[in-house]
Amino acid sequence: MGSSQSHPTNDEVTEKIISPSSSSSPPPPPPTTTTTTTSKPKRTKPPKNESGYSRATRVCNKKKRAYDACYTAQLSSKEEDCDDLFETYRTCFLRVIAKDMEKRGVKVSENSMIGEYKDETADD
């Protein structure tokens, strides 16, 4: 046990831990500020084969939301008249479905809702 190695003192160990050495990595860069801009979300293209109910739902969504908001207000206040909004939504939905059925060559029954819609628009 006669080794001549010397152990570092507590002061030397503390100094190495506290004071940075010249071989250490450079300090991290200061944080950068990011600016966020609010912009309209990008509209996604509808699927190429979209048709029927899914197309009508997408196309008429704004009209449905307006009617839904009116109807909800009507339930709470009993003073709202939402008939015009419902008719706008109904017309939009039936128009899209009727066009889709026509495009696909589906025969529309006169007694169906689509058939009644076509009769209504034919009278105009």
C-alpha cells in the first residue's frame, strides 16, 4: 500500500465542478422568440369519389350549423323562428342529393322526398 498517488483535495474537486473548464461545450444559444400568425386553416380537397350523403353533409354544413344554433336558441327562449333556416338547409341538402342521384343514373321515385323536391323546383 505504498502507492505514491495523491488524491485531489475537496477544494480541487469543488473547483472543477463549479468553474467551467476550457474544454466544455459552448453555452446554449439564447431562446428565440417565435411569432404566431393566425390564418385561415387550409381547406382540404374533398375525396374524388365523394358522393351522396357525405357530399351533402360537407356542402351544406354551414347552413346546418346556422339552423342548429337557431334551434338551440329557440329551445331556451321560445322566441326564435328558424323555419327559413331549416328550409335553406333542407333545400341545400336535397339539391346535392338529387344532383348526385342524377349523375349516377339513379331513378327517383315521385313519392320520395327527393321526388317531391324535384317537383317543387320544377314548378319554379
